[in-house]
Amino acid sequence: MRISTLPDSSRGVDVNRPITAAQAAAFVAKGDMFACRYIARQHVNPYDLSVSERDIILHAGLGLQIVQHVAPPDWVPTSDLGKQYGDTAVNALVALGILPGVSVWVDLEGVRDTTPHADVIAFSNNWFAAVKAAGYKEGAYIGFHCGLTPDEQYHELTCGAYWSAFTNNSDDGPVIRGFQMYQHAAKASDLISGFTNQDMDCDTIRADAMAGTPTLLFA
């Protein structure tokens, strides 16, 4: 296995269910170059990435990035929870044989409106610290109700990468740096057999203002 990047405009998918060999081949056939798959936040679920699915994705020729499941909407980030979820992410990554250097994303969305911004920052930075200490490239998926302003996203978070949810407006992302990957809601023409737009989105890589791009695991 190796770590590499992809050029601007490379297309991929993020999916919340396992990818079969036939589906991986179908993604490749329609021009997708990578997949983002989920790992556990607390307990491993049947729909999380497994070693066998990792091999299916890589053997099909797709690159692989990792994102951790977010808590249900209206959740409350805390400093302790950031360390807990970050440690869980690292344990999952090691068990899956994901090489250090791969982009791994925390999902910031659905945060309770009354959560102090300082708590969201502490949660995020503790998560980043755990992932970074294990050698992975830490990043933040910025979604609806992420709990932080664009200034805070850049100036207060200790990550070096941002991924935009399809729900974002053009000014919702971090100032100065911007996003290096953009999510798009899947259209009917994007879907393959076995997936709906409820469990699959599309993504496009585009270098941010500091020339940052995701790093992916390849076979």
C-alpha cells in the first residue's frame, strides 16, 4: 500500500455503507477515483469500514480516505469527548491497517446551537491531537450547524485541512485557507446499484488556498 494525492477535479464518493467489489468496479467505471468511508465513533457497527472492504476498495483502483461518524443531531461537543472520539478513531485506523499519512476527517455538523464555541474548539483540537500524534493527516468536515464561525474554523482549529458539506454556502468555510474537498448531493445519474442519495454523496478535490489536498491510501 502507498500514500498519494490526486489532482484537482478528481471525483469520488463518500458512502455510509460497505462497498462491494461490483460496486467498487462500477464507481471506477463511471470515473470516480476515490472513496471516503466511515469508522466508529464509539462502537464498531456492521456498516463501518472493515479490512475486507478496505481491500475491495484498493484493489478496484480507488483511493481511500477516512471519516468518523458524527453523533446524532443536537449533540454537545466537549474537550473530553474530543479525546475519547479521537482515541477511538486511532484504534480503528490501526486495526484496519490504514497507513499513517492518510487524510482522516472529524465530522462537525449538527452541533447544539447553545454549545459554547470554546467547547467545540476544545473538542476538535483534542480530536486532531490524537489523530495527528498517530501520524494521520487531520481534517475537519464542515457541515450544517458546525458550531464555529469561518474565522474560528481557521484561526482556532489546529487542523490543516477542510472538507465542505454540500449544504454550505460559499462563505461558510474557513477564512484564508478555504476547502480542499467539496461534497455534492448525488444526482440520479451519479448513483450505482445498491446506493441511494440517502447513503451516498459525491466529492471533488480542489486544492485550497495553501495548495493543500487530501492524501489517500492506494494499493
